[in-house]
Amino acid sequence: MIRRVKLGETVLSKQRTVFVLLILATLLSPLVGWAKERITVEVSGLSCPFCAFGLEKKLKQLPGVEKVTIKVNEGVAEIDVAEGKKMTEEQVEQAVKEASFTPGKVKIEEDEGGAP
């Protein structure tokens, strides 16, 4: 009978440990997080809102894209990529070409996230 009590206490202790670890993982996960990417690409030939819509539509088809912002006056497209996803310069350049524009310089920045 004594062994059963000790065995029960051991199981209960392990359950508590697992519970505490799950709580800690949940609380700390936003601080660790995955790096997010912001990609900026210069686009030649971007001159009107209608053209910008076509480019935006094409860029949104890329896997992992969360948000696309087209700055017509600056000739720039900004792409926010979802956490944990990666995108290459080649993918961005190809999408710009498929939208009938000429891609310029592509800049990929990582936002590590974490606490402010």
C-alpha cells in the first residue's frame, strides 16, 4: 500500500512538471517567436493605381505573404512575410516580371520580434 501512494505521488509530480512546462512554453513563445521578413523591391514602370493593383495581386500569390504595400510615387513594393516563412530574391523578382514590371534592388530584412 505504501508503494502505491509513492507511485501515485510520482505520477502526480510528473503531471505537475509537464503542466508547468506547458504553461511556461505558452507564456514564452511570443518572446522567442520566429523571425518575420519584410521585403522591399524597387519596381520600374509603376505609374498608376491600376498597375499597382495588378502587381499587388501577383505578389500576394507568393507563399507566406501576409501583406503587400505598393508605394506608386516611390516605385516600391513592400512585402510582409509570415512568421517562419522565407522568401528568396528570385521569387520576388519573378513575380514582379510576371506582373509585367522590371524589378530593381531587392532588400530583405528580418524582424526578430521579441519583447519591445
